[in-house]
Amino acid sequence: MISQPYHLYVERSDASMNMARFYAMSIEANLFGDVCLLRKWGRIGTRGQMMVHHFGREEEAVRLFLDLLRQKRKRGYRPRARLTN
């Protein structure tokens, strides 16, 4: 059982470099009781790629989640800007 929800969706865009990327992560439990870190990334508007990491303990998954979050923030990924009407 996961003690609290972990979900992240960030984007990195640069029109001068024709770059529009997304990165998403979440920590979830699978049917067998393992804790999984699901990672998904790619160009905005595509399905992208996906990777799943399996852990025996939630703390290990959270540690990787936070490390990856720090890496993405350093590379310029930010939460999606809100659309204004």
C-alpha cells in the first residue's frame, strides 16, 4: 500500500531548438504488492516511451523519484503552464 500519492508531469519547450518534451512519473502498487515507479517521456503530442522500475519497499521508489525530479529540474523541465482564456 502506498502511503501517499506520487505523481509528476513536467514539460520542457524551446521553440528555437524545435524542442517540446514531456516527462511523467508516478509511484503505484501492482497486483502482487510490489511498489512500482512508472516513468513516461517523449515529445509532446506523442505516446512516448515508458519504463517501469519494481521495488520491494516504497522508500526505495521515493528515493529514485526524488533523484529523477532533481535531474529534470536541472535540465529545465517545469510544470505545464496554465492555458489562459
